[in-house]
Amino acid sequence: MSSAPRRRPVVAIDGPAGAGKSTVTRKVAERLGYVIVDTGALYRVVALAAERAGVDFDDAARASALAESLVADSAVQLRRKDDGAMQVLLNGQDVSLAIRAQNIGQGASKVSAHPGVRAALLELQRSQGREGGVVLEGRDIGTVVFPDAEAKFYLTASVDVRAQRRRDELAARGTPPSLAEVLSEVAERDRRDSTRPIAPLRQADDAKLVDSSSLAIEQVVELIVATVRTVERQLSGQV
């Protein structure tokens, strides 16, 4: 993809499930005054729509056709609320919480492996951030969606730390599974995301690796913000 020089960078934050991408992305965007584009939410919306339509997550043809129709009908919208949080709409309905259900997360991992689904959502993702001044999170932002992003990060943590974080998140919603169960699901999702034939999860060659296993959220945010500020100065010709 080609684009004119941007005055503000596209910030790409990739990484596996449970690495803290959503929280970090929100805080980084707040600090920078950038817009959040949660690309993972788009795949979750497809999974939710598939569940509601009775489409099996593993049915590539029907899931792809569903994704294409959602894009064609402009059925999916991402909005930034007054508090900076991202609101996700499906056919005008706020599904921001519904798409965070555990089964929908697993479904998103499955539908995102279908080439047709990824193709349908690719331009939608790019259109959200083409002008820069955005923070995008996902698993292939720096490698596929915005390979020309000016600031790329690969946020990760040990599988044990990520499983514990995911369990804590689910417990806060009142549905605490066992740690062993979550650990198994995180490991399986890692395997599925990193071995899918289309746009597998991997660190872009020019992405900065950030291991958050022993770092506080604010430390991660500070590191990323400082790096982006340097890129901003470079784009403005100040460096």
C-alpha cells in the first residue's frame, strides 16, 4: 500500500492474547490525543454476528460472506466516546460488552483465520487510520494492515502472566474460570494465531519488542509514548 507522508504517525501495537494491548492502547491514545482503532474488535463483531446468525465459526465460506455483507452494509462502526473509550456498534446496537465474552474471543480467533474474512475487513481497517494520528492494536497491524506504520510495537508477556491477567479480567466480570482452563485456552489461541496460513501473528522486523511480564501498565505506556514522540519530531523535521 502507498500513502502520502503523514504529519502524525500510525502507531501499530501487535501481540498475543492477554498481553495488555487493549489497556495499553487506550492509555497511549489518551496520552497522545490519538484515535483508537481496535481491529480485534472488528473480528469479534464478525464472530458475534456469526453466532447470532447461526454460522459456524469454522465455516470459512459462510463466515467470509457474512463479513463481506457487514462491510457492504456499513453495519459495523467504531466510535470514540467522550471519555475516550471505543464504542462498537453492530447494526446500530452497542455491542461493546457483548463482543468481550469468552466464547466470542475464541470465535474471533477462528473467523480471523479465514482469508475471506480478513480480506473483507482489511480496507475497513486501513480506512480508519490512513491519515495518521491513530493507535491500532491487533495481531497483524505492523505486518499486513499498516506495514508502513511509522511506530510499531510488539507487546507480549509470558504465557503464565497472560493467562493470569485474562482470568482476572473474566473474574471481574463475574465469570471466573480456573487458571488451568484459561492457560490452556491462551496457549491454544497462541498456536492458532501464529500458525494460520494468512497473516499469522508475528513480530514485524522493524517493531520494537516490549515484554510486559514484569512491567506495570504505566511503564509500558511511558515507553511507547516516548518512542512515538520521537517519531513525531522526526516527521515534523525537528530531528
